[in-house]
Amino acid sequence: MELAARTGTTVELSAGDELVVTNTHGRQVVDTWALSAEKPTRFLSAPHTWMHHGRLTIRVGDSLMDNTRRPLLSMIEDSSPGDHDMLIPSCDLARYRQLGVEGYHDNCHDNFFEALAAAGVEAPQFVPQPLNLFMRVPITPDGAFSIDSPLARPADHVRLAALEDVVVVLSACPQDLAPTNGVGRTPTGVAYEVIGRRA
Ligand SMILES: [Zn+2]
């Protein structure tokens, strides 16, 4: 399936399903959330994932923990150089205001709510911290960070396995004023595929 540039979608996964997200053109960040299908107040939580692994980043083999410290997903494959940010909040209209945008600007915050509404899924009251697939945010020893152009190449992909029934939300980040999606500042679409347990 194609996820058009600047848009979001939901993907429903049953326990055992795998979701492959492919960076079709390279350098595109994909804001990613996961909610328990049974109880959407349980959601993928960045701080609980940091705590579980003792670091601020994730690697192949790591579980993605929810806010009740249960694993929702596992990252089982990653062909990219391995940058996946879990520190930077999703872009929103307030961020684009800071960057000088006066009218509406597509944003991952709105994509999150719109995708869940379109799927009829009860959304949390706020946007959880996303897992920003392919986003490159180097952190220096003194704690400073920067948002750099991603190193992900065309066709790089990650594979996530669902450990229970979950609703994943994907947003092809529409940031075109910072190098989040490359120095060309040109958001692109990505592709995703669900590989069923019994397929
Ligand atoms: Zn964004």
C-alpha cells in the first residue's frame, strides 16, 4: 500500500502480523504510533521503551513498550542505517507557526487524529510521543541534539511484529521547512505492507 506524501493512515494488526514500512524514496520520516486494539488507552510509550532497554534508541530485537510496561510490538528487521528517533514530538500547527507559516500546514498531529477518526478508533485525548522511523537526531555527550537529514536510502525498510492486536498509525511527515526529511525539504510518500501470520 502507498501512503501519500503528507498524509496519515491506520493499519490494524493482529497478534503475529508483521508490518513492513518502506522508505520508497529514502530520507522520509514516518511518525509511528501503536494503540492496543482492545484498550486504546494503552499505547506505545517512548519513556517506557527507553526505561525497558536502558537507552534512548531502539535496535533490531527490541520490544516497543506501552504505558503499562507491556510489549506491543517488536522491531525484527531494519535495513536502514538504524536512526529512529523517540525524542522529538510530532509536528503540529504550532510548530509551523514558529517556522513562519501563516495558513494551514499539514502536520503529523492532525494526521494522527484524522486517521483514527476515519478508522472509527477511539483516540487518546493527546498525541503520544511517536516513534519517528528513519528520523536522524544525533545526541552529543552534553545532551544537545540536532535534527539532521536522514541517512535512510530508497527502499530501506523496517519490519515490526505485533505482539498483540494493535492499531498502528503512520504519518508521512510533511515537514518541508527543516531538514527532517532531507536537505531538499521535499516530503515524499512511503509504502507499507502487512504480512499476516497465516499468509
Ligand atoms: Zn511531522
